[in-house]
Amino acid sequence: MVVIRSVRFLYVQKNHGAKNWNIKLSTNIEHICQIKKASLEGIRFRDRKLHGLTIRLDGLYDIIVQLEEKRVLSNGKDIIMLKQIENRRSIRKYLNKKVEQEKLIQVLESARLAPSGSNTQPWVFIVVESGEIKEKLSMADHQQKWMMTAPVFIVCVADIRCRISEDINVRLDENSPEPELKQIIRDTAIAIEHILLEAEHLGLATCWTAWFEQNAVRPILNIPEDKYVCGIITLGYGDEMPKNRPRKKLEEMVRYEKW
């Protein structure tokens, strides 16, 4: 059962004492599904449930609150994200359909909200829709011609300058020894996964590609040599549904207290 898909609110107030959010409705409600204003009055969400919300400033006071699609099981327990994680696939064939700007911004917003070590936020995202540039990127990315069926590429770049000052000369590639490179790749990978999952939530498809060398990709987009491209994400509406890939059982990968 889908409870709520999307609602527009006028503002959100934080109640510091009660450690929850009071969400007050405006009269402007987007009916993504059948919603009655009265049924949402006085809704409150505890802090630990905020992973189900995306809050984005739109103007000075207008804030959009996107609620996760909620599926209710017969036993009354909720599944918010696990099903979407399970359904996500790497898609290599896309419909000839443009990605709406609103959805693209929401996907990028999910990446912006990703956690990072010491809150360094090393990522930069380059949105590519030009057919000429996409073709150059796909050729640099091991000549994967299927990528051209996707209407949008998101090139995900890690910036080491959040950890190394500008006055230190750095040139990054696959063999760079800097320990900070590992840190920025780690953090940017978290943001990339946010992109994949938010796209799935919005009915979009993705594939994280990285079959390239830095020297082949960076010149196409004028990316400086002290930046590291972690991946090129294809984004669009999928035109295939691959079968489930095998996954290890939980007991094969989980340890308790020690190895």
C-alpha cells in the first residue's frame, strides 16, 4: 500500500525540546497520489525516521518534503527502503525519454546529503546531456556504446583539495600513493550510492561505470589533474529488467564481536 509519495509544505519547524519535526501544511499540495489535506494535519516524524525525508530549500521559506514510498506488510511492519535496494539493477538499455529536471535535481540532492569523513564533502558532479560529449565519454569508458542510450550522464569527481592544501602539487591517477585519495574515493562512493538508490526510488534507472583511466576522461571535461573521476553514472528510464544477481547469504558475511 502506497501511503504518501510527495507533498509540498510551506515551512518546517524544529522542536528542539521534543527532538522531532513539526511539519505544517500550506495550501499548495502536489497530488502525486490521492491525498487529502486533512489526513496529513499534525503529522510528526521522530529524528530516527528522517532517512525517509528529503528536505530541499526552494526559495527563501518554501521547503519541499519528499516522503519515501511506504509499503505495509500484512503483519503491520513497514518496509521503506529495503525493497528498492533489492530491486535496483545496473541498466544498460534506456528508453528514448528525457529525465525531468525536478527528478534530476532530486537525485543530485540525495548525493549532496551523503555523509563524508570529517564532513569534507569532496564530491563534484558534472551533468552531461550533450550527445557529442556523451559519445566521447562512452568511448573513453572502454567504448561502451550502450551508454549512449541514456539521456543523462553524471560524472562523479572526487576533489582531494578538501584534505590537501592548494600549495602542494598533486597529480592523481590510478597509481597515486596519497592516502587522502583513498579517503575521497570512499566518501564520493557513498554519495554515488545515494544517487543510485534515489534514482530507483523515483522510477529511474542507473549504471555505475568506471572502465576508464583518468587521463582519458579528464581532458574531455576539462577536469584538473588533481581531481579523481570515481565513476560515470548513466541515468534515464530503463528499457530492460535484468534478473536478480546472486548474493551471498547473510551468515556468510556477518561476524559478531570478532572475526
